[in-house]
Amino acid sequence: MSALLDGDLPEAGKVAGVSLTEYFLTDRARWLWRFRLGQMGADPGRARWMVRQAVVGDRGLVVGHAGFHGPPDEVGMVEIGYSVAPDFRRQGYARSALIELLRRAAAEPAVTTVRATIDPDNVASLATIAGLGFVEVGEQWDEEDGREIVFEVPARRVPSA
């Protein structure tokens, strides 16, 4: 993440062991890397929960990123996040990443609930979670993203691919 913040895509790819695209250098991505590095600096134990999984396409190219916003909270809830580069959208990569996140959550005894928060206008993300057992439980205001609908699913409900 530090190399990405420095704009050094070749070094970031070398450290990660995969080919990364310019998508990882967008303003939005850099905001995320800065935010996550701050969280991990404050609590290094959070690192294994954040932006840990990368989505790799059949051409050996990383097409996006996925992970949790942090470790389970006091009631066992984790929130997921995923993003796919525009050139790779509408090909099932987000759904595959989401399913892997749900499988990982199900394998963690401390996790009871998986949360997804989605902009009500984000039709693609709403479609991505459809059929995976998520239930709308409310809405919230996010300082970065604005109004979001909150969805949750029990962690032990592992979807099939």
C-alpha cells in the first residue's frame, strides 16, 4: 500500500507478487490505502482483516480488491468491501470476491454476521449481493460515501459459487 501511495505501481506489484493496473493508483484507491495504513499503524492486529484478498482474473491480472473493514466487533459483525476495476466489471469478479469473503467469515469462529453497506443508486452492487442471503436491516449516513443501505447475513450461511 505504501508503494501505491508513492505511485510506484511496479514496486507495488513486485511486493504483492502480481500485476497491478492503474486502477490501484486512482484517487479513490489512494484514499483507501492511506486510510487502511493508518488503521493498521494504530492496531497492527487489524492487518489480516483488511484488503487482504485480491481478485485475480483468468489472465493473471488483478482486477480489483476485496476485504473487511476490520476485525469482528464486540457482537461478531464484520463489514465487507470490494471493488472491481471498470474494465473488468460485469464479468462476475465482484460476486466471486464476495463469495470468498463470506467463506472466510464463515471460517472465523468470532464472526457471527457479515454486513454490506451499499449506495442505493449502486445497482451493480445491489445485484451482486442478491441471492446470497443478505437482508436489508436499515440505512446509515457515511461521511465518505453518503447514504447507504445496510444489509446483513449470518456468517455461517456460506453460498455456493
